[in-house]
Amino acid sequence: MSTKVVKFGGSSLADAEHFKKVADIVLADKTRRYVVASAPGKRFSDDVKVTDMLYRCYDMAVKGDSFSDAFKAIEERFNDIISGLGLDISLDDEFAGIKDAFAHRAGRDYAASRGEYLNSMILAKYLGFDFVDPAAYIRFNDQGQFDLDTTRTLLGEKLSGITYAVIPGFYGSMPNDTIKTFARGGSDVTGSIVANAVNAVIYENWTDVSGFLVTDPHIVDDPEPITTITYRELRELAYMGAGVFSDEAIFPAKKANIPINIKNTNKPEDRGTFIVSDTAETSRFTITGIAGKKGFSVIQI
Ligand code: ASP
């Protein structure tokens, strides 16, 4: 069976209603075998992402301030999802363990990673998939650099024995087994790593927009979507300031020549944008996308 890796961002997993859409998407295609999940994101514009709540809470713990109320608000976010899905599970033991680890200063990366960890536990239960904690398989070296070779071996071996799994995004661990996160937005990187480790046919990255636009909609009205873009073109656009996929997230998929498809959880029928190594497709346009930076000069020597 061919394998797809699918990653859902925080806005796609912000509440129970979104979880239901995610389950419909995943279960509609039995080749969507490995699901990478973010922490719950914003439900409305001035909402707070669970990752930010965790950072704040941990900072309070380190200062020796009481963080019980702040932590309660995090528990509520997860309990709302659990009850909204009608699941018969309790994360109370997990919450207690995390609070205890905060009090013992388990580290800011550990703290931030718990959003993905808990959300993935809920999603795994809801989908009936296995839960795989990436701490043991996504590895960094002593310098804190991500180690693709070791990870590919460990994660590839682990997942070869599991047909369907949910894997928390955003983190792995150091050689001394402490948790280390990628940069913010790092679940995109995890999705790309999992795709590489299982030689996926495609890496679907599900978010709240139907792919990239040809240019910035704040400047140009109603720009067309980009249907296909090469890794290289995307890199150029990112370099010139387009808020697109990070290089760190592209590299593991690119290395294994796996196309990335940016898709919209709220409009799954939209084609989205394909990021590929080479395009044989003749585009309607000569120019793929336009990005720019103010006050930017290039000096060529
Ligand atoms: N939850 C993390 C963040 O807010 C990682 C992610 O969503 O990809 O940055």
C-alpha cells in the first residue's frame, strides 16, 4: 500500500469541530497512514495558542509563581475537545505529571512540546490509530542540530511495524533524552521528516488556506492560487519575504523527492498548491509568484 503522510496545523485542531473535519479527511483515504498533529491553535482572532499558554505557564513556574490557574486554562482547552468529541478518556494523570515536571523545571522545550503531545493523544484515540511519541525517534545531536540519518533509521524502523499512527509534531530529543523543539511552526518540519522516514508518496500539509497565492493579498486584490511550484522557486519566494514554508520543513521531503501538497482542512476539495522538485506542467503564467521586501538591496561583487 502506498503511504501518505498528513500534517494538520494548529488551526485545523483548535477545537472538537475541527477534529471532526480532520477525521473525515484522514479516514476518507486509507493510504493516509501517518498523521502529524500540532497543538490546538487559535479558535478566533484574539484567542491564545496552547503553545503560548504553555510557555507562559512554564515561565511562571520557573519564577516560582503559582501557575495552577494558568495550567487550568490549558486543561480546559483539552477537556473541551475531549467532551466535544464524546470521548471516554481522561488526561488527568498526564496533566498531573506535566505540572510536576514544570515544578521541577523540566525545560522550556519540554513545556512547549506538551501541546502537540496531548493533542496527538486525543487525535489517536479519536481516529483509533496508534500514538507514537517522537521523543525516542526524532533525534538531535550534541550541538542541538537535527540528525536526519539517525532519525530516518529509528523512525523508519518503528513505523514499519505500525499501519496507522498519530505522531506529535514540533519536537524530538537530545542525546541525553531531554526534549528539544524545532523553531515555532515546527510541526511542518516533523511532517516532512516522517514523510522522508517512511518514503511517502506525498506529504499533505493541511492548514486553513487553499495553498499559496501568487502574491500578497494585502497588496493585490484577489491573487490567483499557485497550483504548482518547485522547491527552488519556493525558496526564492521565501528569501524575498513571502511567508511560506520554511527551508527546514522542505529539506527532508526534498531530499527524498517527495512532493508536498498544501491543502485546506475547511475546503478539502480544493486542489491546493503542490511543491515539487521539477515541474513538467506548463503553467498559465511565466512567473510563478511575486514577493518583495522593503528597503532591501543586493550588492553583487
Ligand atoms: N505548536 C507549535 C507552535 O505554535 C508548533 C506548530 O504548531 O507547528 O509554533
